[in-house]
Amino acid sequence: MNFKLKKAGYTAILTLITTSSVMAQSTEINEVKPFAPTTEYRTWSIGVGLGVVNQWNGMGFLRDFKAVEHQLGYNFYVRNQILPSLGVQAEYFGGKLSGGMKTNDNNFSTSLPWSASLSANITLANINWRHREGIIKPYFTIGGGIMGYQPTTEINGVVSELESTTTAFIPAGLGLKFGVTPDINLDLGYQLNLVNTGELDGVTRRRRDMFSYTRIGIEFALGNGNKPFLANRNPVADMQKEYQANYDELAAALQIEREEHEALKAQLATDLADDDADGVANKFDKCPGTPANTKVDGSGCPLPEAKQVVQQITVTEEDRRVVDEAIKNLEFDLSKATIRPSSYPSLDKVANLLIEKNFSLKLAGHTDNTGSMQLNMRLSKERAEAVKAYLVSKGANPSRIEATGYGPTQPIATNSTAEGRQANRRVEFTLY
């Protein structure tokens, strides 16, 4: 591994952090209320990193070459922060992967010149809740992408260089971001990459290869420096500050109201005295001395007695004809309370009659004596309720419709014949 290159990369990152920290100290960030739209924040950022690439994974996954070697890797990403805890990032990664055997000189070296992936970056928490900006932010990432690779192997002294090719891979990682300034995060992360091939190390196996990338990097917020960086925002602290300010303002207003209330109580006691207890203050009472329990108007004078209006409801022969037609056409599915569609037109006329003339209607369900008494009582009640439900669905007033089931207790014909039993299975309509 080229440790000089790694040292130079880390030195460059630390230099950028120091320079950006000094520049950020002179920027005054605008206050943003909780639940403000994302247009009030900076949501775009870029990041760079350097780290170590190897096949160590810490979870016991098998590898073809047992001896782990460390190589340099580097990455660059662009991220859009959708929510304080969720971002989507497009990332470029490059580097080199190598390994060997502990018992012989067999080894491999794979060039990883490029990879492109799209991942979700999920921030788990803001550890230091006392700060409005996120100080330490654990996160994990998961996504997918493609990469180019070209392995070279040395097996038993024979060097083989395979062709450069591409494959899909799944990057999954976790890490910590440290808020160096409101605009800059220091990024420490570990990423495990599952590759959709068993030839990443130049040796064909049935299992897929994987490799790790442990890095240190830096992230910069883009855009107007007067706006806060959404990824560094602590929404809970924002809400606490907003609620505290609202509470202080409300408490001050309530104190003023209490003082004004005490001053008004004495004045109200005089102005709103009601000597005749008619509900109208003496100041506005034009008819003082009203007898007790007398209903008065707004000026304290007795109200004239209201004349009771009796509405005369008349059921005409035409109304009865509409009802008789509905009774005659009413049909149900056998042994069920389901109204057949052929009955709908005549029931619609009854519904219109109830709506237009504000009639009340009694529905009485009846059955023959076939079956148990319990079953017939329930079926007759359900059929009457089914007719009521249909009429209500067409706009009739449910409070003016009564549905009752009588079962076989009120036959109008003998149950000894099929014709008599048919006549006894009915729903009677009574208008009033």
C-alpha cells in the first residue's frame, strides 16, 4: 500500500477542514422555524474520502485468499438531503484490492478503477440533543451500483491477467459524522460491498466476492451560506426553542389578561346586575320588574305567546296506490333479507313520497310458520330493516321510518297451503 499517498490525502482533508472552519465562522445563518419547507435549507452537499480497501469483513465471510492485504481507496459523492434523517447520494469509488495465501506465494491484485452507485443515507440520531446543530450523527447506507474491475493472479508461479469487465454490486455501510462547523462534517465510515461475481479476485468460485472500504472523509454543504444545512439540523431542538418562545409569549399575555380581568370584575358586577332575574342586565332592561319565570326578549320585555301550529298530514288515494304497488312488487331472495333489483323502482317511488310529503312510515315484516320461531322472527325483522335501509339510502329521513318484525305471529291466510304461506310472507307498509 502507498502510505505516502494515503498520508498526503489525509493531510489534504484536514487542511480543507481547517480552512473551511475559519471561513464558516464569519457566516451568520438565518433562523428557520420547525417544519419549514426544504427551500429554507441547503439540501445539496458533496463529499470526498480516502481509506483502506481489503477483504476483511469482521463477519466471518469466506474468501479465496486467506491473507488480508490493505490498499488505498478513494471516493466522491453528491448528496441531496430530502429529510433531516434521509438523503440520497450518488457516489464514485475507485481503488485497488489485493490478497494472498498464508502458506504459499499465490496472490491476486485487482484494479478497481471506478464504480458508480446510488444509495440511501439514513441518519439514526443526533447524539448531542443540547445543540441545535448535529454534533455526532450515526448513519447507515444501502444502495446499488456497477463497478469496473480487472484482476491479475499469480498461482503457482503463473501470472494471469484477466480482461477488464463490469459487474453489479450492493454497497452497505455505517459510520459517524461529526459536525465540525454548520457547513462541514467529518465522515468516518465502514462500507461492505457485495459483488455480483465470484471472479473479483481472479479465482472462480460459486460464492460471490465481497470487500470492505474503511474511510475518513469530509462533507461540504452547497448553496447559500445564510441558510442552515438540513443534514446538520436537529428538528427536536428547533421545536423545543419554538415552543419555549411561544410559551413565554403566551405567559406574558396571560399575565396581562389576569390584571385586566381583575380590574373589569368590579365594573362588570355593577353593569350586569339583574334585579328581576330575567336574564337581561338592568342597564339594558327596558321592562324592569318582570315576574319570575317570564320569557323575555333581548330588551327584557315579555315575549308574546307562540301559537302552536299543527301540521295536517293527509294520505291520499294516490299515496296509498304507490305504497300498495311497492308491497305487491317487493321480493326477497329465498330465506334471505336481500331485496331483489326488480323491487327497486316501486321502492324508489315510496322514498320520493316520504321525502316530498314528510310522511312517517311503519314497516312490519311477516313470515309463514315454516322453520323455527327464532329464525322467522329474525328474518322478518331483517327484511323490514332491509327495506328501511334502502329507503334511507334514497334520501328518506331514518327517524320517520319504523321497522318491526312479527315472524309468523300475525298470519293473514292459512299456513296449510302454499298459496296461504306465500301470502303470509310479506312486509306491510303503513303511512301516517
